[in-house]
Amino acid sequence: MFMPDDETAEAIADDTHADEVGPTGEEEVDAALDEKLPFPTARVVRILKENMKKEHQIRSEVKIAANILVGEVLKDIARQMDEEEYFTLSTEHFNKAAKKYREVDLQLKRIENIKKMLEKQRADLEEKIMQIDKAEEWK
């Protein structure tokens, strides 16, 4: 579960005036709060909407949470890159630091495949147990 750092959480707690509805009918994020967020909210919302197949109204707390999450991911990547011994950081260093985020989907697919394999093994074992039970009944 995502948890914002203390500074960001404090900024959000101080500025919860994000209930105003804008011209698009969506809740707007307060300008003062938007300044405290890592990225422009409009850009984050545009990315969210571009990747949604259906039309959705996005609540302000979702916009804020998405913005904070992206900021925290970038902070984590920066910390990982900072551990490199080189002064000049390249795309290779970035990709190494971002690897765990890029491979989440791959890991989820692997987990699903393992679950399917285990379910198949369970069904095979249950069938074997039934065969053994039937063989014991004939004795």
C-alpha cells in the first residue's frame, strides 16, 4: 500500500480544499496544494485519462494520490541511482534503478502461471487420492 512521506502527507492535510468543481465537471485540486505536489496535476490527470478506455470523472483525492505515487516512485529511483559510484549517470543507471517498477507486470504474470500450475497439480493429486481410495476399497 502506498504511503506518502511525512512532508507530503502534511501538505495534503493542510490543504484539503480540493472539493471545488471545475468547468469540466471534475473536482479541481486547490492551486496552493497543486504547487506542493511533485508534478502538475493536469499532466497526471491527462495520463490517467489517456489510459482509460471509458469516460470517468476522477475525484481530486485520486488525482492527488496518483501525483504523490509518481513522485515517490521517482524519489525511489533517484535514491537507487544515487548509490551508483559514477558521477555521470546514464540511461543504463536509470533502467537499473527502475527495473523493479518495469517488471511488476512480468512478476504478476509469473504468479498467475504458478497458481495455474499448482491448481493443476492439486487436481492431479485429488484424482490420484481418489484412485488410491478406490483401490483400498477393493481389498
